[in-house]
Amino acid sequence: MTTQPTSVTTPMVPTLALPRSIYIEPTSRCNEFCQQCPRTLLSREDDRDLSYDNFRYIVDQFPSLERVVLHGLGEPLLNKELPRMVRYLKERGVYVLFNSNGILLNEKRGQALIDAGLDEYRLSMDGASREMYAKVRGVDAFDKIWRNIRAFITMQKAQDATKPALSLWFTAMRENLHELPALVELAGDAGVQEVYMQRLVYFEEGLAASQQALFRRSTPEELSIVHRCEKMCKERGITFSASGSATPVESLQRDFGERPWSGCRRPYTLTYITSSGNILSCCFAPFGHKSAKEYKEERVLGNIFQQSLTDIWHGEQYEAFRRAFESDHPARHCSQCGLNWSY
């Protein structure tokens, strides 16, 4: 009697899908010197713009994109190809947004963004006075920016243009929180319909210091200011929110538990691509690395101009990062998430 070999079925291991949401830096250049930004205070890549051809090379490796954030550690409007990038993504049906300081938002650039179909324009604004803005952002541009924003909103209204939705993003610190009520008034007077209060991401340099942080450190007086802004926004018909799904007050008090980073899904759903093609895990990865060696060893998971996105996403370096994330000893920027700030 002949015994037939027993067939063995190997269990199918599900393949992690390529991201549908990504960050791409159109440029690593900036026209500000923000005193809470790693670009100003920590190690960073050399200044460069991403060419349109290289942009196409990147995004064409993502077959099912749904959302693209066109910013990183630079000012997106410095890249003259930005409207063209937006238009290409919109032709693919992608939701497109970016943060900007507004210094270069003149009539020509604003019209180009409207014509390209940009979904969101997020204005970074960390003060309600010329003096505070210059102290936090490192340049005296407050008045110019508000002229640009008012002119842009006027232009949108004249054209009945509903996009891009314009929102204001405020990084809350002890240094500037007292100016938030006045900033809400400025936003309302200009016609801005959304104000977001962001947490400070700190790394003990410049204004990015733990003593400036409000997350899980807010005094009753500071919380009272935030409550006051909630009331002001409600009265003016302005949406007042924080990053994520929490309310501004909740975002300052949230408890993330014993493994604070573990609720984050970015290692499995999102990736961040610098203007030089380096792949990082998320927008928090640039924080906390004070030397080029630290940057290279822990932050960079591959380079999309040297390997395919598929090879990087499924490669050993990314997988090692994910294994560390699931352990009690994740990468440095992950370990701080939810502990020193909220994600």
C-alpha cells in the first residue's frame, strides 16, 4: 500500500494594505523661524523643493489614496509647483489640505489654489498681536498675513467659492494662551469659520519646553480661558475644536493609560514622506532627535527614491518599527506620544 504525502496548508498571513492617507513635504524650506519647531531648533534635512516629477513618482505608488496632507517641516507655498500638485491629486479624487503661515498667500497664489480645487487651507496663527506673533514665529509678519487672509476670503466670496475651507490653527502654550480670546475675535471679524487649538509638542528647546505645555498641566485659570473661547465661538457661529475628536478642554486633560502611545494607528495606516524622499512613520517623527545620527538611525524607515514604497512598507525596517511599537519600548517619538502630548 502506497501512502500519499499529507498536504500541509500554510495559513495565509494578511498583507498590510498600503496607506490611503499620507503626508508629503512639498518643500523643507521655510520663511519663518518658529521657536517651538524642530526645523528651527533640531537636526533636519537640507533645504530643497520637491519637483513635480518626483511628486508624481511618489503618489503614483499609492493605488488607493483618499487623503493627502501637503505639508511637513516647511512652508508649502514656497514651492511654485504646489497648485499643480493639488490639481493632480484632485483629478484622482483625493482630499487635499495643508497648513501654511499665510505670508505668501497673495491674490495669484490664492486664485491658483481655488482653481486647483484645494479642500482645506489651514492657517497657523499662534498669537493675536504683532508682538506675540513675532516672538513665537520668529518674523514680523502678523499684519501682512491678516491682510492676505481677509483679501483671500473676500476673493472667495466674490466667486462663491466654497473651497478651500479656511481654518485657523493655534498652538496653545503658557506663553500665548491669554491671547486666544482676542484671536477668536480676529477670526470672527475676518470671516474664518473654524478655530483649532493644538497641543504643544515639546522637546526641551526654545518654546518647545515642558514648562510651556498645557496638556495635563493646565491651571484652573488656563482652563477658564479655554472655556471662555468655547463660549465666544458658540456665540459667533465658529467651530472650536482640538486635534482629533476631543474638545479643546478634553484635549488638555485626556488620560491615555499605562501604554499611552498604543491607541495610535499611524504605524499601520499612514506614512510621511520628506522632500528628499525619506519615509517617516508620522508627523511627530521629526521631534526629539538632536543629531543627524539619531535622525537616521530611528526616524528614517527607507527612501522612496531608492526603494519602492511597497518594499519599504512591508520591509524589515518598518516591521521592526511596528514590533517595537507593540512592545513596551517603542521608538522615542512614539513613547512620548500620549504622555508628553496628545495624538
